[in-house]
Amino acid sequence: MTAATRPAEHPLFGEVPGDISVSFEFFPPKTEKMEAQLWDAITQLAPLSPSFVSVTYGAGGSTRERTHATVARIARETDLVPAAHLTCVGASKGEIAEIVDQYWEAGVRHIVALRGDPPPADGGKFVPHPEGYTCAADLVAGLKARHDFDISVAAYPEVHPDAVSAEADLDNLKRKIDAGASRAITQFFFSTDAYFRFLDKALAAGITAPILPGIMPVTSFAAIRRMSGNTEIPVWLESMFEGLDERPGPRALVAAVAAADLCKRLYDGGVRDFHFYTLNKAEQTYAICQLLGLRPKSIPGENAA
Ligand SMILES: Cc1cc2nc3c(=O)[nH]c(=O)nc-3n(C[C@H](O)[C@H](O)[C@H](O)COP(=O)(O)OP(=O)(O)OC[C@H]3O[C@@H](n4cnc5c(N)ncnc54)[C@H](O)[C@@H]3O)c2cc1C
């Protein structure tokens, strides 16, 4: 090979200094086995010192107790900062007040405030509870009035499917920030262009709060399609996963590489805060953080004799 055709010596992840901050999202477990898997993931990821770890709230409020139990256990048994997801679905303002009072009493200070979707069985459009909050901005204002929570909200680089326009969706995000949210976390995406364009538009609309990219390693293509809403799934991504439906091992490795590549391109564009949808598994998220140069603050057993 001549010098002219030889590839340059620039490993993609060669000199990433790890000057990033990460947060991790989990879902509340349904069974004892899933509970063990969740705690294994939390234990493995905790040394990466996430700025917070959040626990989702099932569609229609179906995991109210489980979300609370998981968040309360994180608060009680770890040094991590827990964040509880909460939605407006199927609850009156009074019921939401009870839930958040319990969080406040358990020492939880961070809420991810969402409108939520109706349970799949109910299908279709979100209908507010007759005595409930009508949208996430309304919920943020209600939470802030009750306790001085640190609040995160959702953002959609490729526009929420219910929005009448991209501008209306951005106005809605601004209302959530103005109501007291201190950051937004995005729906997952695969186009760095879509994310950076969204950041530019948000800034132009006067939104200065951080907008953390939500990173989703692909574990199942069918699930990604189901959850994608308006998120474009590029043809190249689909072809990366071609033939891997029945091969979970290689699929997980390819997913980690694809997500790490997305993160590296975001990093090169100046992003330093990353939110990972872990799906209660540590390996992929840990590997991506490792490639971004992040190292554990304390390695369990390292100093053991
Ligand atoms: C990071 C993240 C975490 C999530 N976690 C969960 C979870 O734990 N549990 C869960 O059930 N779901 C969760 N979701 C999904 C979320 O609940 C859905 O996407 C839901 O459809 C919208 O919630 P929102 O908080 O963005 O709603 P909102 O911000 O209220 O907006 C929803 C849509 O309605 C429009 N809209 C809002 N108010 C008005 C108005 N007054 N007039 C006209 N249009 C309006 C907005 O433009 C937007 O298009 C999460 C999403 C993200 C991105």
C-alpha cells in the first residue's frame, strides 16, 4: 500500500478524555428476577458516577408503586441521586400531590415530569383526568408550587407526533422550562443533524436550559420501531442490524458500536452530557461510556489486599 492510500492513524475513540457527565434511565422491575437484573445493572454502572439515575413510570400510571419502591430503594441504599418519572395519566391533582409528598419525604428531589400516554389497551389520544393536569407544563408548575423539586422534561428533536408543528412543539418545551424545569432529555434519535438543528432552534427560541441527548442502544429493532414515533430510522442503521434478529450476542455488540459512534459524533459537536436508556442492562451502556473515556471513580475490590 502506498503512503497516499494508507489510512491515517486516528483511532475513532483514541483520544477521548472522558470529560463527560452521564445519567442513566431504568424501568421498575416486575419480578424478583428482573429486580435482581436491575440491581446488578445499578451496581455495575454506579462507579461511573452518574449525575442522576431515573426510573420510568409505566403507561397509564401502571407502575406507580413499583416506580416509588425502586426510587425509594435507590435513595435509601445508594449514594446515587434518584429521579422519579411521573405522568399526568389517570390521576387527579390530589393524587399526584400525595405521590410527590411521599417522594419528598423519602428524600427524592428530582422528578422527570411528563404528560404520558394512555395505556396501549385504551389506544389513541391522551385525555386528561377530569381533575388532573392537562399537559407536562401544567404538571411542572404544579410540582414546583408544592416542593422545590429539580425537574427534567421531555424534548423531541424530530417533533412529538401530537404536535401541530415543530414551532408549536418548541413553544411547548419553552413553556415547560418557563414553568420551572431545569433541563430537558430528548427522545432517542439516530441523526446528529436532527439533534444539533433542534439545539439551534431551541436556543433561538430562548431555551437556554441543557437539552441532554437520550441515547438508546438498539436491543430489538421491532421495539425501536414501536417506540420511534417521528424518529427517523436510517436505512444504514437497519442494514447494520440485518440478519441479527436471532443473534442477540452480535446484535448487542453492534448496538453498542452504533450508539458509541453516535455519542462520539455528538461529543465532537460539543456535547458533554449524555442520558442513557439502559433498559436495565449495564454492559452496552458501560462499554459506550468506556469508549468515551469515562472511568469508574472507585473500582470495587481494587484496593483489596
Ligand atoms: C426522556 C423521556 C422520558 C419518558 N418517560 C416516560 C415515562 O416514564 N412514562 C411514560 O408513560 N412516558 C414517558 N415518556 C413518553 C411521554 O410520556 C410521551 O412522549 C407523551 O406522549 C408526551 O409526554 P410530554 O411530557 O412530552 O408531553 P407534553 O410536553 O405535554 O406534550 C405532548 C404533546 O402535546 C403538545 N401539547 C402540549 N400542550 C399543548 C397545548 N396546550 N396545546 C396544544 N398542544 C399541546 C406538545 O406540543 C406535544 O406535541 C418519556 C419520554 C421521554 C422523551
